[in-house]
Amino acid sequence: MNPIAFPAGKPIDFAAIGRLCIDLNANEINRPMEETMTFTKYVGGSPANITIGMARLGMKTSFIGKIADDQMGRFIIHYLDKNGIDASGVVTDRTGAVTGLAFTEIKSPTDCSILMYRDNAADLLLTAAEVSEEIIAGTKVLLISGTALAQSPSREAVFQSLQYARKHGAVIAFDLDYRPYTWVSPEETAVYYNLAAEWCDIILGTREEFDMMERFEHNPERSDQVTAAKWFNHAAGIVIIKHGKEGSIAYTPDGASHRAESYPAKVVKTFGAGDSYAAGFLYGIMQGWDIKRSMSFGSAAASIVISSHSCSDAMPGADQVQDYILRCERGEITAS
Amino acid sequence: MNPIAFPAGKPIDFAAIGRLCIDLNANEINRPMEETMTFTKYVGGSPANITIGMARLGMKTSFIGKIADDQMGRFIIHYLDKNGIDASGVVTDRTGAVTGLAFTEIKSPTDCSILMYRDNAADLLLTAAEVSEEIIAGTKVLLISGTALAQSPSREAVFQSLQYARKHGAVIAFDLDYRPYTWVSPEETAVYYNLAAEWCDIILGTREEFDMMERFEHNPERSDQVTAAKWFNHAAGIVIIKHGKEGSIAYTPDGASHRAESYPAKVVKTFGAGDSYAAGFLYGIMQGWDIKRSMSFGSAAASIVISSHSCSDAMPGADQVQDYILRCERGEITAS
Amino acid sequence: MNPIAFPAGKPIDFAAIGRLCIDLNANEINRPMEETMTFTKYVGGSPANITIGMARLGMKTSFIGKIADDQMGRFIIHYLDKNGIDASGVVTDRTGAVTGLAFTEIKSPTDCSILMYRDNAADLLLTAAEVSEEIIAGTKVLLISGTALAQSPSREAVFQSLQYARKHGAVIAFDLDYRPYTWVSPEETAVYYNLAAEWCDIILGTREEFDMMERFEHNPERSDQVTAAKWFNHAAGIVIIKHGKEGSIAYTPDGASHRAESYPAKVVKTFGAGDSYAAGFLYGIMQGWDIKRSMSFGSAAASIVISSHSCSDAMPGADQVQDYILRCERGEITAS
Amino acid sequence: MNPIAFPAGKPIDFAAIGRLCIDLNANEINRPMEETMTFTKYVGGSPANITIGMARLGMKTSFIGKIADDQMGRFIIHYLDKNGIDASGVVTDRTGAVTGLAFTEIKSPTDCSILMYRDNAADLLLTAAEVSEEIIAGTKVLLISGTALAQSPSREAVFQSLQYARKHGAVIAFDLDYRPYTWVSPEETAVYYNLAAEWCDIILGTREEFDMMERFEHNPERSDQVTAAKWFNHAAGIVIIKHGKEGSIAYTPDGASHRAESYPAKVVKTFGAGDSYAAGFLYGIMQGWDIKRSMSFGSAAASIVISSHSCSDAMPGADQVQDYILRCERGEITAS
């Protein structure tokens, strides 16, 4: 059974708040970045990727964020427009901030890393006063991303968005997305992640991210059950804990745990797996599917993205995911 | 009836977290500071003053904070010791931060101002990891002060102290104590004040402070009832809203409102009135007195402090407050 | 006559101090950056470009600077090595600083702009203590670049390099290279540019850059003669003032002024013109050529670079420049 | 012979640029500050003290600096006015900066220390554009103080004042006044001190201060002769090196060295000795006295100040110094 009830009568299916940035993906892969010479530009950032994924799956989507007043910022807006994502909640910085960058390095399909430019990034300058209450009042789901909690004033903007979501009855999903380099200390991170997570209906993160959040608590065996139970005492209805290669487990307040099918892929790189999974899963439960089917759909979406060069631009449509599942079931796709 | 139930079997009556600083009070009063030549040094800071007030009233008290590694910091520790306040939760900064200063100017009993030194103040450097869970586990009441929310890492330390207080069942009192100069914007202030206030049993502030907290809400008539009702939907049992000369009103979840007696005073200055009132009021309700009697006791304590040169050092004992009330009732004390 | 005497018996011909960064040049040209999708990576930064230019011209070169501890930094070191530039004076940052970036946009051959990433750039973190006295003691020429004066501690590193150059008798060339976005104010810029320029033998800049330096002085007609005379009262032997399309003029203490030939080019973009000119000119006077011939050689080198996609990588060898001059003289190259 | 020629026909004898702050001197002396309860407020800051000293000695004086827009700032202006010091060159900060503070602790006459408040101090916010060229054009002597070089934009203001002084022929005196806590590193300090000192006619400092300036040089025996000779290669005519209890030595370009008489004093504290010495010495050489007599006059002024509670307010008049010398010569004053 699906423990999340989505509000009816809202014009927007899915809105996200947070990071909009640029991925610069090395065109020459399977080598260190010292030896790559050209890069291709894509829209990036975890909440942006998930929103693009939801748009591709046919949902009505909206974004709340802040872009730099430069060519990169305008490129992002054009891309959102082109994908049918409402960008009326994206404001433009006027202080000379820049667009965050992520240069990706693909040494091998399983040895990928990112070189980040996050100093003076426009997305972290979104203020609480710039958050559109109207968008949040009109959406069924609000997704927040942990990175947007990393610095003021973006941190306050996220908390204000949670106030609006609670006031207007939006389901809140929290993609932990913990990036240590934007934070002062793990203690600071733990404090704000815990404050935010109390209000959230769906929480998705890795075991390591939940460990970080339990820094001031006692869970010495790193038990998923202990972790999930904590959040069911607050607002949560689904807690998904990702265990890397061992797969993800979804916990529900009834004590059940759920595991997804996984699908083979000809892996190009691992980037984007989590974002496409999140989009696929959220899409599924919004369709009224059970948790297991939603997770499988997310897994298939992830397999498609990791077989491609980009994250955002490779986000599949629903037919494409269904087709991928069928082809896997027919044995037409096997692991690389 | 008293809507707050205090936990039994705790070794500490009252602990506070936040600002410890130095007041430098002009000795030559009733003139602008340009013309004052000498100053007397006292321990200051709203939560420090309230804790000193509680200690003078005979409560077992403890403080959680951070001091500079200098003569001012050591003076503060000596003063806490001398007043029987447990300072085991006060850590010493090692980064070269300074002790916050407040130079007071008393142009007339009703025209007082403060010149603050708050740059690089040690008290705002308390971290979440430095907050003693043991002290909070052992106290009946934890008092937080809004100023400690103004900057990181002190902001995180306060939120962590709230986590511990909730976990261990301490009653939480929130003295709003809003000082605009330490904040980036009113929006930022509103976000964190609202986050913290949700967890608090007793909230004390001026009408203007509550207005600031309602910046993202709709209370156009600045109604106390609207304000109080909001917090009764969360943890609050008492909300006290101060209306300056028109006096303070305490609201309770049963819909009642309560006003205190006020007592005459030969006013020297207005500083310290709020802190002594808070100490007196909290002392009263911890004795099991009803709200009205507790408020009156707080008012009498305030009248004593504003008749004196200092804030902290003038905090009265319980007998002194009782005696003041009796003398007022006998007409022996009249307003200046 | 050449007013500069170069010291003999030094193992290095040319050393530069300052910015080492990455250019990301749009592959799709003649359109706004919003519409470009791929970028090619080159080493960049004015003093880096000039040094690469000098190395290509056959000079023994060395660089003093600071790189990020990342793939971009290592790419820069590899490129210097590959071009025979001694990088023993390039230290690696350990604070998490990044490599400065310059995204170039070529809307048309004459409408080019740059999107800079200069926040937390490693090159500006070079300290005075990290400047190699040994390299400066061993070089005939030290080139400093104005951008390195923009922030501490790089500013101090440049002044210390000037102390060493004066002590050991190196000829000092100053490429003004004023980039307003890295400076707090034009007044700040003027102060440090003037301090540095007093010690310099050769000063190259645009009329606008010299105007900025005369902010606290009186030169209402923006007279080149007034400007040059000021520096001849200090250490300067050559002052080159660039007047955009009207060409450059070199002034010497004997009262003479010198203009160069200019050469046609099939212009791709204007970036890199100044750096290749500087390399060509300095090479010429180090060969003992007269000023006019040196300027012409610089102009031809510039024409080659602006006909190419990159700045650094297009720096020509001496034969290539001579050949270009001959072909222009034969009418084989005409303007685009 | 006096190696300094002062310009004639200037309306101001002496102008200083730099720090204006507040001393808060403990009234209860011979104990640690933890035990002092009251403080008396004085104008302070080394260049301010020297200027007050010059004014008391009958010189026409002017000050260039920046004060906070608060009661402390206004107190400083009133005090300058009262002492006949032209404050037309003192601008008022509008950014919310504070007045620097120095709490003095006198544990014993020879064990004195200072607790400084220098964060966000207004004096360090003076900009190059705010420096009055008119005042510097009209003064015989400009005194700069090393502390004003510690941070931007005050650092630029000092360098701009040096440009004006050189342009208009003012004699420049440099009081090294090195306070490590306002500097990022000793390397940074050395770079700017050396840049400034090149332009100065008179340099006064302790052996330790000159050692700091020689951080990048070779003077292993810490020889005064080596130090002085370096500056005589630039603009200096007098270099005074203070050796603590062993006294001060003045060096001149003719190879001579000069030592002063010292005078007994009933020492209250050591603060202010250097400032009163500087004022007395500069007064003497401006009278045309020889170096030895000028140094003795400075020593006597210093003995008067260290016998008093304040620094600035105790600065003596010329008759008072002469009288002190006579009384010492008659044996009427002996050391405490």
C-alpha cells in the first residue's frame, strides 16, 4: 500500500527548489581529466535533473531557484523552457554571482569524479522572500535538496518553502544529496538536515547520508530500522535508504521494507543514477503504483541514464522506461 | 491554572544557553556618552542576566556558552562562580575572538541607549558539538535567547540544545531578545525564530518581536490572539506578549489572558527590566504559583532592577522581591 | 636606440609571475554563448600566454605562480613542461582553491567577451614567501602582470618579486592587464599600480589603463607625453601606450615616439592580441633590435594569434612570425 | 648636524594619518584586569597620541583619519578640537564600523598589557580618495604609523598620503608601531613596511620591528649599521632604533650615531613612552636642535607620561618638559 496521499486539485504535479547549475562533461571518456580537451555543456544539479526527469515523464513541473545574470544562467532558463518546466519561480541574481559548474571526469564506467565550482554560486543566494508561495500552494509535491541547505540565504529559502508546503498541504520529498565541500562541518549539516527532515513525507538518501544525520544520536549498528522509525515519529511515510551496490530499500510506517528489481545497463558513467531513480520512483507513486513497482520504474530510468553521456539530457520518457523494462525482460539488454 | 508541567527528579532547576558578555555602564548618568568619562564593568547579556536572576532567587542554575580567552572572559567565569552558577558548560574560544561589549548611555531614565561591540564575539562561536547534553538532560528548564540564533555556529548550537531538551523532557523557554544589528535581514530572523519557537513551551517577547516573526504570515491587525493561537498549535503552553507601557499579557491554550500588577519604581534606567521580569516570572511558575502571581513577582523584580545602576548585579533575591511588593502595597515606594 | 640594457650571464631569459588559468573556448563561434554547446580547454592567463609566447620564440623561460591541487592545475603543469617552460617556481595550493576559468564567447570577430570564474582562484594565493628568489636572480627579464596585484597575498608576492628583481638587476616589464572585476575600487588599483610601476623598466598598457593610474593626478588631456614623462622620472626606459585601432606608440626617455607596422589578419577573435604582441616585442628588444622592428614583430605575432582559435596554443615560433611578415609584404595575406 | 631640512612657508607644522581610538584605562592599578571594576576613557592610538603631544608642545597640527559614527567617534572629535588639532581631515564612517578600543591592564609598573578591540574598526576604513591632499600640501611634516598599513583600504590611504607628501615636499616620519594582531602574516607586514619606508625621511622603531622588516634579507647579526645603511640608500636622513632598556640610538647618513640622556621617573605604567618620545624628538629637530638634544627632550617627555595614568591626556607642554629636565638635573626627581 502506498502510504502517501497526494492532494488533488492542484495545477502543478511537481515543484523543486534548489540548485540549477551547469555540467561540463568531458567528451573524451575513460581517461583522467588532465587528458581531456573538450567538454559538452548540460544543465545540471540534482533537483534540476529530477525536475527534468519528471517533465520528461509527462508531469507538470515548476522550479524555484536562482540563476546568475550571465550566459550560463540564460542557457539554463532556455533549457527549462524547452522542456516545458515552468521557470516563473527562478529569479536572477544581480550581485555578480556565477553559475555553479561541475566538470565530470570519467576514468572508467565505475571510476567517475566531479570537479566542482561552487564559490559565489548564484543558486545559494536565493532568499526566503524570493520563494514563490503561489507555486508551492499549487503543487502536489515539493522536492527539496540537501545542498540548498548548505549556506545562507538559500538555507532560509528552503525552510520557508517547507513552511509554505506544510501550510498548503503539498507532499514534501527530501533528496538528501549531501556534498561535504559546501558545508562548514558535519555537525552543522546534521543540525539542518534533521530540522528539515522532520517535515518531510518522503526521504531518500544513502546509508552514509543517514549516518551523518545521526551524528548526535545513538545508532551504533547503523540500523535502517532505527533510522526509519525515527522519521516515522515525525511526518515521514516512506524512507528510502540506498546501500550502493546492494541496492535500495524503502521502509514504510507499517514495518514493511521493499526492494526493487534492478536492470542491466551498458554503463558509461555512474552520474545521474540517483536523480533518474528519484524521478522514476516519485512518478510511480504519483501514478498510484505500489512502492515496489515505483522503485523498479526508478531503477530502469537510472539504467537508461547511466548508459548515456549526460545526466539531465538523457532523462527518459515513460514509454522509453517501459520499453527498457520490456527489453530487459526479453533479455535484449545485458550488463556491459 | 499553570499549563506547564515541570519534570521532577532533575538536579538542575534552570539552564540557559547563549550570550555572555560585558556591560560597561557609564558612571556619570543623565548625559550623553560623549560626556561620560568612566565606566563600571558588569557581566551582561540577556540569558546571563536571567540566569543570575534565577540564581539570586535560589534556583540551581547552569550556563551553556562560550567566552573569550582573555581577562573579560575570566571575569565572567569568576562572576558565575561567585553567584553559584555552574559554568561547566561554558567553553573557552581559542581563535582570538573577543568578549561582546555593551556600553550603556543613560541620557535620562527614559532615554537610554546601548553602543554594542559584537564583531567577532566569542559567544556566537559556540558549536553544536560543544553543547553539553548532560546539562540539558539534568535541567527542568532550558532557556534559549534569540540573539544566539543570529549567526553560525551558535545558531546550530541552539537548535542542537532544543533537540536535547525535547529528548530529555526539559521545559523550553524562549526569550525572543531580537537585536537587529546581529542579523543579516528580518527574513532570515523570521525563519529561524519560527523554527525554534515551534519546540518551545513558554515564549516571551514584545509585540514588535512577534510582528517580525509573522513577516511571512497574515495578521494585519497584529492580534495577540492570532499570534498566541499559532504557537498553541505547536508546543507552547504560555505566550507572553509585552506591549511596552501598556504592560504584558500572558496567553494560555484555554483561551485565557492574564495581566500582572505593576509596581512603582524610582527609575534610573530601563535596561534589565525584561531580564529581571523573565527571571521573576519563571521562578514563580516553577514554584507552582498561578500565572498572575508569577507575573506580578516578575514585575516587582523588574522594578528593583530599573532602580539600580546595573542589570546583572542588581538582580534581587526572593525575600527582596517580596519585601519590595509589601513596601509598594504599604505605599512606601512611589514612582520617581 | 634601445634604452634597455639586459644583464648578461643569466641562465634564464624570461620569467613571469602571476596568473595561470584555463581558457574554455567555445567551439561553435559567431554566436552567443547561450547557443554554444562545447568548449575546448587551453592554458590561459596573460602572463602565462606571454611566457608561452616567449618559449615558442626560443627563449629560456620560467614561471612563478600557484595552481590548484586538481586536474586543471595538473593540466597546466603538463602544458608548461611540454613547452619547455621551467615550472619549478609554480607551487600547489593546499586550501581547496580552484583554477581560474575564462569562458570565451565569440559573437563575431569583433564582438568577443569573456565569462570569468575568479572566486577563490589559486593564482591569487601565491605568498611573498613562496616567490623563488633564485629564479629571479637568474633571469634577464621579470614580467609582472597587473591582475596579480588585485588581491592579497598575491599582491605581496608581486612586490616581493620586484624587490628581488631590483636587488639582482633583472629588467622588469609590467603588463598592466587591468581587470576591474577582481578589484575593490579604481582608487585601490591606482595606488598599487603606481607603486609597482615606479620600479619597472618597460610598461605596456592601454590609454584607459594609464588613465586609471592617473586617477589622483592631473592629466586632463590624457596626454601620452605627460604619462610617459612621469615614468621616465622613475625607472622606465620604454612606455608603450595602446590606442586600440589607432595602434600602439612606444615612448622613450629621449623624447622619441615609435609606431609599428601593422599586419593584416583573417580575424577569428580579438583575444590574445595583447599577449602575443608583448611576447613578440620583448623578444625583439632582447635580440637587440630597435624599438620599431620589435614592435612590428609583436604586431605580426598578434596577427597570427587573432587568426586562430586559441591564445596560448597559437603562439608562434620566430620563423613563423618572420614568414608571416614576408607573406604580408608579398600581399599573400589580406584582412578578412 | 641635523640631516633633515624642513620646508618653509607651510601653514601646518605637523600632520599625522592613521589610528584614532579609545583607551579604557583601568582605574584600579597594580592588579590583573579580572579584578578591575572601573575604567576611564581617553583618546588613544599612536599617531593620535603623537599629534596631541605635538599640539601640547605648541605646534600647529592636523589629523587625517576616520571615526565611527557613534558616541566614541564624537568624543574623539571633541577632544581634538579642545586640543587645537585641526580635524577637518577626519571623516566619519557610515557603514556601522566601531571605534577601536584598548583596555589597559597595569599589573605592575613594568608588567602592563593591552586588550584590543580592532574588529571592524573605523580607522582602518579610511580610503585613498578620502585623504586630504590639501592638508598634506600644507604641512611641514607628515607622520605615518605602521598600524594603518595593516588592512585595506587604510593601507592604500597611507600610500596615497605618501604620494602627496613626496609631491608637495613634506618631511615624512614613519613610526613603525607594529601590532601583529592586525596583520595576516609577518611576510605581509614586511612587504608593506619596506615599500613605505623607502619614501621616509625619519624612521623610528624598535630593533624587533626592524628585524621583522628584514625577514627577506640578510642581517644575521641584527646590526643597526646594516639596517640604517639600507634606508640611507633611499630617502632616510635619521633612523632611530630603540633597544628597550639599553636606550635608543639615532643613526645619520654621515655614519654618526647618537644617544640620548635618560631621565628618572616614578613609573605608573610603560604605555605612551614611545609616543611621547616621538613627539618630543620631532619637536626638537623641528626647532633646529641637534639630534642629541632632541632625543633628550623626547626622553624627558616620555618620563612625564609614564608617571601618569593616561597616554594622550598626560602629554606635556614644552615648559613642562624643560622644567622636568631642570628638576632632574637638580636631583629633585628620582626613579620609583
